[in-house]
Amino acid sequence: MHEYSIALSIMKRVMEECEFHGFKKVNALRLRVGEMTMLEPEQLKFALRSLAQDTIAEKMKILIEIVPLRVKCIEGHETPLKEMQPSLGSQMEIPCPVCGKPTKMSPLQECVIREMDAE
């Protein structure tokens, strides 16, 4: 379960920010997680809640936005992969649904703290 190690890094950053700004309570935490990180949102929330026990973040609300795998063409059009038609056979290039030009994957293999509500 790599969610725990990610949660540990997130909580460390949250506590550093709280200490730096003098916050006494964390109300909410909003995360943006790329689909290709393979993080399970409920396990990540569980790990965060476990780590937040007996801290100023103990009662924080955790919101996780999953960012889908996208494809982007050379013209700059981006489309979620889920919305594209399945490719034929072993076709390696997926044409852009807007202009038909070749596309590349934009996996967003990241987990980012988007917002923290604290006081």
C-alpha cells in the first residue's frame, strides 16, 4: 500500500505549512491525483486520517479529485482517454478526435495539494 507513504509526505507538508503560518487547525485538504498514480482514494483518505489523529488536522475534511489520463495532439487539443473510441488492433497512435492528428499521452503521474483550509 503505497498510499501510506504518499500520505506521510502530504501530512509532513501540511504540518510544515501550518507551523510556518501559525495555523492552529486544518479544516479541509483538497488533493489532485493523476489517474496513473494508481492511488486508491479511500485508502489514501484512511492513511491521511490515521496520520492526522491527535494533531491539528484530526478533523479535516479530505477531498480528492482524480485527474483522468488524457491525450494531447500536436495542435494542442486535449481529450480524456476514456472519451476516445477504442483503437483498432495494436495501433500505437491514437488520432485526435478534433483534428485527426497524432496524439501523445499526458499521464499526470502526480499527487498535488491543491488547497488547504486552515485557521
